[in-house]
Amino acid sequence: DTGVSQDPRHKITKRGQNVTFRCDPISEHNRLYWYRQTLGQGPEFLTYFQNEAQLEKSRLLSDRFSAERPKGSFSTLEIQRTEQGDSAMYLCASSLEDGTIYFGEGSWLTVV
Amino acid sequence: AQSVTQLGSHVSVSEGALVLLRCNYSSSVPPYLFWYVQYPNQGLQLLLKYTSAATLVKGINGFEAEFKKSETSFHLTKPSAHMSDAAEYFCAVRLTGGGNKLTFGTGTQLKVEL
């Protein structure tokens, strides 16, 4: 049994560069979520997909952020022109329709 | 809008002592409430959830939580702390309006001392 898988686990990038994170959800889960967590805070919702459709985006998700789930399986989160304020852990999670949400190990981003 | 407040950003207990982590919620509708645990540099693991069935919910690792509507609380307890319980604990409420989204509290860091 595999849980939610995220890659890479850690990424250090220079300000202005683009980064992409990948998430592989639990195989039968049709919902996939992205959250962001900064130090000392709880996770904050960014966006979610039902199958391949992106159904909601938080106001936290600026135009530099884009998420896709092209075939309703894995998802990518791309951040363009990274800023130091983007430094955080990006958590992916998945669930069945209204089922329990299971989180991945997270992808740490450090922008220098 | 639904929200949760966790009282106490840091809690320290002795090994073997009672663990009590506080969470109060705000919701205009019956809430679905959750406790997650996060170990250093890891994602979140579900401890337990309340979904309007029994008010006393038992979770993994000996944790339990009681939903008290009159107090709008969902405090997490464990009778006897173990060193391995040291972690950050997050209370969360599921938002209405579809999407099964969660909003989290700011977390409580639990320290267990010998």
C-alpha cells in the first residue's frame, strides 16, 4: 500500500527561478489537494482537483502559481519567478469524494 | 465561516503524565473535526476524526478526543504520555461549501520530558 508521494522532498532555488513539484496521490483517490505550510503555522489550502478538473483556487495562489492534474492521476505544482516569500513546505493530499484526507510527506522549498 | 483555535502553542508534560491539547471551533453548522500529528520534517498523519457520530472519538496511538457542543471544544487527550508523542499537533475543521477542504489551527508543539 503506497500513500501520497511527493517529489522532490527538498528544493533550494535562487530567487527568480521556476520550480515544479510533483504529487502522486493514493491510487483510487479522485480528489487531490495542495496546501502550503510555513514555519509555526498550520497548513493553508491552496487548490484542489476532482479528477482532472481544478475546482477551486485559494486567493493565496497568485498568478505565479499553477497546478495541473492532466489525467486525473498525478499532479504538478509550478511556481514561476520564485520569491523569498514562497519558501515553505508544500503539502499534497488526496481523498475519496468526501473521505478522509491523507497527506504526503511534503516538499520543502527554500528560495535564496 | 468555520475556524479552529488551538490554545497553547507549546505544551510540556512529563513522560507518563496526562496529555491535554486544546481546540475550540467556530461553526454555524455541525462541524467535522480532525486532529493531525506532524513529526519533524514530515507530512501530517491523521490521529482521529469526529463526523457527528459518537462524541468520544478514539484514535491511533492511544489518543482520544471528546466533542462538546456546549463548549464548542474538541480537546485531544492521552492518559499517559510517551517520549514518541513529542510532535506538533493540529486541529482542523472541514469547511462547508463543498470540496472537503480543511482549515487548520496554528498547532501545538508537544514536548515530553523524562
